[in-house]
Amino acid sequence: MSRSLSTIGVGIRGLGWVSGAHIGSYQKNPKSTVVALCSRSRTRAEEVARQAGLTDARFYTSYEEMLSDPNVQAVSLCTRPDQHPRETILAARAGKHILIEKSVANDPKSLGAMLRAVELAGVKTVVSFVLRWNPQFQWIEQMLARNVIGPLFYAEVDYWHHMVSPASPSHWNSKRQVSGSALLSAGCHAVDALRYLVKDEIVEVTAYANQVTRFYEYPTNVVGIVKFANGAIGKTCTSFDANCPYTFNVDLLGEKGTIRDNRIYAADYFAGSRGWITVPTVRPDSGDVAHHPFDGEISHFLDCILNDTESHVNLADAAKTHAVCYALDRSVAEGRPVRLKEIVSEMA
């Protein structure tokens, strides 16, 4: 199997729902070739290859064997969250660059071990907080970079996804040991957006939770209040019980204006404006992976490898988002405010 030096050979570990989006984006990109598929079932690997038109990919039922393949230079980890720490550490030790689906780890200690393995190996990592490539997010970033609404003093980002289907009780996502919590399973996207848009670190949180859908092994509705290092405050909510279409709220209050999702009010900047200005853009309004901007994320991952640059959403940065999730979950469990330094110390 021959490839140019500018083409990255990729192995896909785990062939569930999200893997199809990864494979499709790698196939579109001339900088990558999917050279290996790894699943517990060879039949499943063959089926995925056939559906994707992968005629030259090798099939593995052993992850370690795939990592020993010299044609595999990078891996996408599309397995369950509880498997990510071990798989990340093994990939780093094998010298493979790693794209990790969220959550990367369900506890601080495991995440700390991953960080040390990646740092020691010097491999590139990207964690799949894919909404950073959503067009609405990119437009908001442009407005913030131009100081259109001024310094932020309050931010709010929510993840509401009605996940109460009859099939859910047997799904891995309902198990605490596998997916950790509502925040780690899905709400981490909102927590990451909060950090990413405010451009500052969260230093303390307080959270509360309740539960309507009882087959989950953890609270299905969590609301957290956060304090940033620069004095800004914020709120994030994750709800699996919200009886509405998929909703990803973004509210940013600045000293000169306000952004609400794809609307902006900034009278000083937009001369003559008397109300909200609506921007026609692609919003983060679907939980379907086919709607997510994986093309941008995977192009970024490949560029980081080829240009020897670190990602703005590498494992070290994503660890800060996960630390906030751990702190929020701890606040719920123990009924007290939690400072982030408490969580960070456990990663050391």
C-alpha cells in the first residue's frame, strides 16, 4: 500500500455510529487515507468497509495489532468513554497521533495518566469537541475578536437533548461506569463552549441536579454556576429530560452588547440598529453526528500532524473542560462549591 509522505494513514478503533462521520471526513480529505478498521467483530469491520467503499483497508480484531501496523500513523478512537484512557495510552506509546471522542476519561486520575503518556510520547492529539468548527461558533468568535460586544461579564451555554427513547435502558450511555455522567456523556460540549468562548479559565463551580428518566444510573438534569478567573460568571445546564427539540443555547453578555445564539445586539457597532440582528448561519441545533462539522475538525487534526503544531483542543486543553465537568459532578454529589485546583491536583 503506497502513500505519499504528505498523506496520513489512519486507523479507526470502534465502528459504532460516530465512526461513520470520522471515516467520511477522512475520505474527503486528500491528506489522509483510512488504512485500518478495528472492531471486536471482523464481520462488522468488513460491513463498514463495504458501506464506505474502503477497498484497501486492513481489518483487525486486536487493537494492539492495529497499533503495530506501520501504515497506521494516526488513530481515531470511536469507542466507549471508559475505554479511552487505556486506548490513548497504548496509542501514545506506539507513537500514533490520536483523535479522541469525548469524553476522554471518566475520572481525574485516568486523565492524568493519559496526559503524561501523550506528553512523554510527543504525539499530536485532538479531542472531539467538534462544535468549535460550527459556523455559528466561528461567527461568534469573529464578533468577540473584534470586541463588538465588549468584555464579557456573563456567559451561559446549555445542552438540552430529549434522550428518553425505549431503547435507552440497555444502551451504554445510561451506565455510570461507562459514560460517567450526563455532563461527561454529552453536556461536556456545553462546558467546553463556555470555556472556549469566554477565553478564560473557570476557577470554582456550584451545581445542582435532579432526575426524571429513572433508567439512567446518574442524574439526568444538571445546572451549574461557574466563576471565571477574570471575575466573569456563567451558567451551564445539561438536560436529558428537556421535552423539546435538540437545543444548544448560547448567551453572552458583554459591556457593549449581547449575543443570543445567532442574534446580536450591539448598537454602538451596528450604527442605526434598533433591535436584534439575526445572522443566517448553520446553528448547533441537531444531535445527529451527520450534522456536526467533522470535516473541519479532521482537517485540523491532519494539519497539526503534518505541520507539527499543537491543537487548540488537544488533550491538555480538553483536560480543563473535563476538570470542570468533574467539579460540577462533585458539587452535586457532595453539596458544596468545588474549586478547580482540587480536581487538577488529582490529575498530577
